[in-house]
Amino acid sequence: MQLPRDYYHVFLGNGHDAVLIGYTGAMVPDRPPNGWHPYLDRCQWYKSDRYYPEDRLVDVVPPRRPPFAEALPKAGKPWAELAPLGYTAYEVEVEGQPGHVRGFTQTFVPEEGTVYTTVDWGVARAEVTTFLCPDRPLLVIRYRFNRPVRLRALAAPGVWHEEGYETDPFDALTFLEDRPAAFYRLGPYQGFIEIALPEARRWGREGKVWWLEGEGTVFTHYFAITDDYAGPLDTAVIPRAMEEGPEALHARTRSFWQAYFSVSRFEIPAPDFQRVYRTSQYLFKAIQNPVSGGLPVGNLRLTWSSHLFWDAYFIHRALLEANHIPEGEAAIGFFLRTREAAARHAQEDFNAPGLKWDWELTHRGEPAYGIWVHQKEQVHNNAAYANMLLQQYIFTRDRRILEAVFPLLEGLATFFLHTVVEETTEGFAVRPMVGVDERPVRVRNEGITLAGTIRLLEGYAQAARWLGRENGLARRSAEAAAGLRWTLDGLYNGRYFQASEDEDRLNVSSLAPIYPMEVIPPEDPRAIWTVHAYRARYAGRMVGHGNNEWGFPWAAAMLATLQAWQGDGEGAWQTLQELRPAFSLHGGIAETVDEEGRWNMQYFATAHGALCTALHHLMVQTRADRLVIGRSIPPEWESGSWENLRAHGLLVSGRWDRRQGFLEAVLRNPTAEPLSIRLQIGEMDRVVSVAPGTAQRFQIPLPERRLP
């Protein structure tokens, strides 16, 4: 069977666990067809923050090999690659004739955390329901066949077969004789793997692969991988699940995801983007580590092995905009938990006071790719983390949050003033640091580093004023930020903000001062010309990050957000529509798309987060000093609605209908304090105040849909 070009396995997750489900409704060994390299994901079971032991890692994922250094780790510089822990699949036979997949249809319902698959096996047709329990490490697969079959459920620890970088990760593996299960040891963790098929009449093991066989039309297939990462090792996950039953487990799973999605609603007249939006909101919750609170790029080996980067900013912002406040606060908790690691990194690697998180982190705050040692000199990630700390307060107006994160902001400001900022005879600057392109070359006054430093120092000084804690450090931060603004002004070359002091070219560092750092207002003529120049750089095709010709969906979404801020909803929507080749069947987004439309991965959470923000801002724009509603709705969008998006502490709901010629918005204050914000909607531009527990309604005329 030939898989469609946009096929990718379905991602299911619960924060700890991540599995990929194939076209059969279970796991399959196939790689998706649309890769620019031959390493797209096979279906495996991964656990967040559980890596190959250093002496068990044979090789890294080949696209991750540094072009400038040796590929494998050295002692003391661990290379944290997620360990593939196991897989499970099934086979079908009717009257001695084996089935082969001839076709399938598959639907992923994010609001239920469930995959529904219809499979034509030739000899029989199966209706398959698949879900990963949100509260335990348990995958449940329910089969209903249109005729009696012999079903053979399969499972094994480790990889499908050892090949190159895909090798079994275990330090020890002990199979049980009385049940299809095994204990394993993976570095510091003890684990347990088990499969069950209650309808099975016989079972056995061939090598490391268990098989369980039964006859009938209805089957329930359980697969569990548990360990002692977050508590004592539990070997009774499946026995308890069998007592509870699949219907109750599925009801609990659906209820969990329905509750998560119920806090907000977002509907647009673009079905493919609606699908990607729903998958994105699922993904953010499904990858968030419940212990650390960290928001990784993804929980697959190919999606950067559960590591945390500056990319977390985009995921965090999308969560807050969609009113997922507890998830946002949990993400902030990661920085509170890893404060000691940040202080140690600042002291040991820079001989500096304050706080500085490493470039790429595990959920314990440790460096994840230690061999890329030059990356410790990249600091715009810490500026993005400061943005996260501030925006958790800005979106909620929860003073408790500001009190909690203020010491972190102070520690970051201390480090930046000591190590990053320098004062010369010509004024303030940032010293040469590793740039956004991650090459082992130090770049002076790069746009993203410069703007990020300004944002961090101004944010800290502002937080000090809000809390009444102004001191010498806060005043020094404000002074340095003001001086750095003059330096940033010097990056504008008359056409756009160039990448750095020495690089007269466009890349995401050109956009970063406007967004996400929000140092240059989008209405500034320099910002307008920069956005126009960047759009022209990729005229008629998917926007990239500036350094090559490939498409980078997260960079395109950044640009679309800026276009929306500048009132160009039509242009923003065109930029977003060019992302369609990056979308997979079930709403995933690639990190990169080459010139032939091929992917390097799917479910790249940075792109998902940036896209959600771009879509939100076509309707509701949360800007640093204002709230803008309805300014950039694409002319071809006839109607749509949203409910309970979050902005400056307010819950914002609304709808529009061009046929009836109106846009309506409601601002509700869920806090205990009065909230005031500058509101721009239609011709109105004024400060509005909303008392606690009250709402204000606004309605403006909206032009009819403009025909092409």
C-alpha cells in the first residue's frame, strides 16, 4: 500500500509518555514517505527526559550531527537522546489466510485524545479505537472486526530492529516467564514493560518479541511502559486497567481532554488550519512534562529529544492566549525548579553572578547537547525565558506570579549586565555572542540578542516599579536598555533591520526586535519596511528564516503575526496559506520544508505555537500596551468566532459575520481587581476599564466579503 504524501503517524501524549500511532491504529515500522532525509519517525514509545545511557548511545540522529565537531559524546559532555523504549503492533488472519493492509481511513480527535481508524485488511475490515491514558502510562487499542479473525498482538522492548542510530537503549533487560512482561534498567531508572490481550488463548515470545493470539470479532489490546522517574515502580498498571475496563478508561480519557479544551474556543472558516489549530492545542498539553513543567520542542527523538530551548516562548504564549493558565504557570515552574542549575552555569562557565540557563536543556536544567559547547555563548534564549516570566503576569495580572518570578528576572538582569552588556566610548552594546544561526562564530550586536537584552532589562526594571522594589540594579538596567536602543537603531540600514552589526542581510534577527521581543513598535516605519523586505525575500513561496531558501513555518508565522499587527490581514493570511505543504494529515507541522516540499520532521511544537499566535492575532491582538480586536480579519473570511481568549487579564470573546455586517466583542474581567487597557476596535481607540466580575460589549460594522 502506498501512503499518501501528507501521511504522518498520529502523535499521542500525556506529558510523560509519547507514542506514534500508525495507519493500522497501532504502531507500524514504516517511516512516513515525505522526508528530505531517510530518518523520519518510526512508531516508538518514548518517555520525556529518559535518555540513552551515555555508554549505550551508538550514534545520534544523523541530521543532528554537528558539521563542525565530532558526532558522539565525550565523558562529561553527555548527548541526551531520547531512548526508544518499545513498540506494539498486530496482525490479522482469517481461515489461515494472512491479512495485508489494502487501505485505511483515519481520524484524530484532539478533544477526545483518540484516534479512530478503519482498516481494510483484505480478509476483514477493522474499526480501531486508540487512546493513551492521560493519567497513567497505558496505551489502549480496541478492535471490532466485521467477521471472526485470529488476531495476533505483538510487542517488544526497544527498537523494531537495530539499525544505525536506532539501537536498544537498556543497561539491563529481564524477561518474565509467567507473563508477557519484562523489567529494564535505563541509566538511573528501573522500568517495566507489559502487553495484554484478555481474549488471547495462547502467548509466547520469539527473541525479544511477545505474541498473544486470540479468535473473535472484538478485542482489547493493552500496552504499558512504566518506570520510577516520578515515583515507585508500578507493575500493576495493566491488571488495574483490566479491572476498570476499556469503556471506563476511554470515558476518563475523553473527559480529561474535553475539560482541557473547554476553557476556550476558536473557530475560523479554514478547515485545514482549524485542524492544525486543534492538534496544536492538544500537542502543547501532551508534551508538557508533569514533573518539571517544561515545554519542550517535542517528545519524540526527532523533535529534539524532549529538550527545552528558547522555542518554549512560542508554545507558552499560544497556551496563555488560549486561556490555558495552569499550563502556563507550570511552564514558569520549570525555571523556579532549575534556578540552582542556572546559577551554577553562570558561575562555572562565565565566572559571573546571577542566573543563566544553558542553550539546550533537559528537564533537570542540565545541558542536553554538551558537545555543542560554543552554544553556551548564545543568550537570546534567556531573553526569551524572561519574556515568558513576564508574560505569565501580563496575560493574567496575577501579582502572585510577579512576586514569584521577580528573583529570576533580577538574576537574569544581573548576569546580562555583568557578562553580555558592555559600555564603550561609543555607548552601550552587547559583546560578541553566538548568534541565532547557532554557528560557532561570535556575532556582535546581533538583532535578536540586542533586542532580547533590551526587553529583559526593561522588563526587570518595569517589574521592580510594579512591585515597589526599585534599586540600583533596576536603575542600571533601565539606563543600559536606553543606551542599547541607540545601538539597535543603528542596525536599520534604510531598508530593514539587518541581522547584526557586521551582517547586512535579512534573517529572523531582523524581525525579532519587533516580535517576539516587542522593542520596536510594529507601526514604526522601520518595522513596516523590514516586514515588506522580508516578505519580498520569499515572494510567492513559503517564508524561511532568511539564511537559506527552505521554508521554516515558525519563521513564516512570526512574519504573519507582524503583518497582522500592521493591519495587513490579507497579507498575513497569504503568508500563512503558503504553509500548507508543511502540514501533515493529522494536523502536524514540520520544522523545515525543502524546495521539493519534503519535511525534516513533524509535530515541531515551535511552529505549532507560532502558528496559533498568528491565527489568534488575525482577530485578537495582545500587544505590549494595548488590545486590538478585528483589525486584521482576512477579507475572504466571511464569519467566525472565538470565546475566552486571554489578554491583559481579560477574557475576550467575539464573533463576526460579513453577511450581516458586524463584529461583536465582549471583554470580561475574571480577576478580583479592576482592569484597564487601551482598546482599539473599529474606529474606537481609548482606554477601557472593566470592573471585577463584569463584562463590556462592543459592536462595530464590518464590510461585506470582498470578492476576488
